Amino acid sequence: MSGPAAPLAVREVALAQARELARAGRYTEAEELLDGAWDEGEPSAAVLDLRARIHAQRGRLDEADRCWAEAERLAPGDRAIAAGRRRVAALRDGGHAGGGLPGRVLTSRFAGRAGAAVVALLAFVMLADLWADDGEPRPAAVPPTAPPAPAPPSPSASSGAVLAGLRLDGAGVRVRRSPGEIAVTFERGLFRDGATLSPGGRAVLEALGARLRPYGDRVSVTLIGHTDRSAVRPGGEYASNVELGTVRAGVVREVLRASARIPTDRFTVSTLAGMMPPFPDAGSARNRTVSLRVSAAGPR
């Protein structure tokens, strides 16, 4: 691929978010995020490695090996990449070496309850190994002799229960629910220009904060600042769209912190600048906005 590269900071944020999505098993969303951030320019070894891990977890062994081979070209000697290629080779040999990844190949070879148990065990071992810290030595996987006992229910409200009680729909707000998270976007841009909220944008945020308030001590909020694709004016208030998007996310955090009474440390501020805007028309004023990801908060 060729073309101008997106700002490095934007790509670093996108890679970190894609990695977290993949760790949570949300592979399609992770791939979409990588596709949007690397639509131009050559992906790095880290991006190719993440793509390979996603392919491997989904049973796409050929695609995984191709990505790892390209990553190995860019980062020769990387132990995690080499280990990934060894796993794929072992699976192609029948899954007898190195503790393989359950994919379509293995699944087709095992039938019945015994086969399902073997596949589930291999899935457990490989999942833990794939998402271990990159480059760190891995301990040998020891198959458990029996399935672990289910964990006792948490005394506090579960993540699902907390999110099920949240009703964030309202005028000007779009809500999409997925396991463990509620995504919130806004039908109109929140900002007039720069990082100045429009009166309508502030009103929508304060109304959203009022709906969040009963759960303010039980949720965490990730704020992703967006901009349109227009470059910032040279010599202006902001050095780049990355800086502008980050400031916009910070402005929204302060409004929600006050209106929802969510502690400051429950917010995460990030930006994708003009990459992957909420609305297809990247130059639209509607993309002068922030999107939210609301999840249940862990214990403090």
C-alpha cells in the first residue's frame, strides 16, 4: 500500500484500542479499527503481529502465517512472531507439537463430546499464550486434569446487571449495546469550532450525564475525541488534529464529571483525530464530536 501515513500518535492509539478489543474476543471490531487506521501506508510489525493473532484465534491459519511472515521480515528475531509461526506449522503437521490453536482444521478432526473437550482445552491453552505479554518467556502449558470449578458469583452487581439498568437513549443520542459495553455517539457535532461546545452540544451532554448519574460510582467511561479531516490552521490554537481531538475529549469529560458525578479516575481520554470518524462524510461538522464507551467499573 502507498500514500501518506496517518499521524503516529493516532496509529498508536488505534493499535492499543484494537489490541484491547482483540483480548476481549471482539475480533471483528479490532480488525475494523486496524483497517481504518492503516488504510494507507505500510503496517508495522506490531500491527501485522496483532492481525496474525486475530486470524489465528479465528482459525484462519494461512492468513495468520502470511501476516507473521511479513512481520518477521520487518522485525527479524522477534521471539513472539517466531513462536506464532511455529504454532501454525505445528497445526499443519496435525497439532502434535507445541500445543496448537483450535481452528477449523482441528475442529473438523474431532467429533463428539470427547473431541469437543480436547478442542476446548487447546483453546484455553492457546488463548492464554497468544495474549501474554509480547516477547516475554512463556511457561510451559500444563493441561488441567479437570475443568476448573466455576467462580462464585460476585457479591457486587455484575457488569451485565449494571449495564442492563442504564438507559442512555435520548434526543440527539445514538446507543449501541454489545457484551460488556455501551457505545454512545451523537447525531450532531458537539463543537462549534475548536474545542468550544455548542449550546446544543452542552445540553445533550448534560442530559446524558443526568441519565448516567444514578450509576456514576459503578461505571467507567472511555472518551474518544474526533475531528474532521481538515488540517488545523498553521499557527492556530492547536498544533494538530490529534491535539484538538484530545482536548475535545477532555472538555466532554469535565461536563460529564460534573453532571454525572463520575469520579475523574473513571474516565479514559483518547483520540483518533480524523481517523474512523463516526459519520461517513469525514469532512462533516457532525464529526466535530466525541464518542463514548461505557462499561461497568471494577472495584476501586
